[in-house]
Amino acid sequence: MPEEDLVDIKFRIYDGSDIGPFRYSATSTVDMLKQRIVSDWPKGKTVVPKSVNEVKLISSGKILENNRTVGLCKVPFGEVPGGAIIMHVVVQPSLAKAKTEKKIDDSPRKTGCGCSIL
């Protein structure tokens, strides 16, 4: 594979640390990137993705769809030769899990005016 078809990508996670950089073919899909992120997630982090479905990748302010390729995600301007593309990683637990873990508080709440809301 020609060297110019490979793209260096770093993945920036919630605490500002990076995973990578890794070198990918321009034909690699976003789904493949997410699989790599889940398998190489740093140990000891408080937020850990359990599956690829919990990972969102953001590049140039856009959430990337799983079927997009790395070649389509490259920014055509402002790239530094030899530099890595930085994609931001957001871990979003599945909605079903979040609903079961949410605690329900039925006690009356106080407002700032001293009134209770039931």
C-alpha cells in the first residue's frame, strides 16, 4: 500500500489523554476505528466503553457515521504534513442501561422560595 494512502489518527478521550496515533488506510471505516478504541482503551479510567455502540467519534465538529471511511473524514485544508488527525471520543452508555441505573427520588424537593414541590 502506498505511503500516501495511510493516515495517522490520534483519539482524544474525555480527560485530555490520547490513544494512538495509529496508521490507517484511507479505506478503513469509522466502525473499524471504534473497534480499535474499545480494544486499546487505557486501563484505570473511570469511564470505559463496553462496546463499539457506546463510542462516538467527532472530527471537525461532526459525529462520524460508522460506514464513513477515513479518507472521507480527512480535512482538505489546514493539515500539517506528517501530522496526525485528532478525533475526539465520546463514551455514551446505552440508554437502557442508563435508565436502569438511574435512581428515583420521590421525596418532596424544596425550591428557593421555601415551597415544596411534590
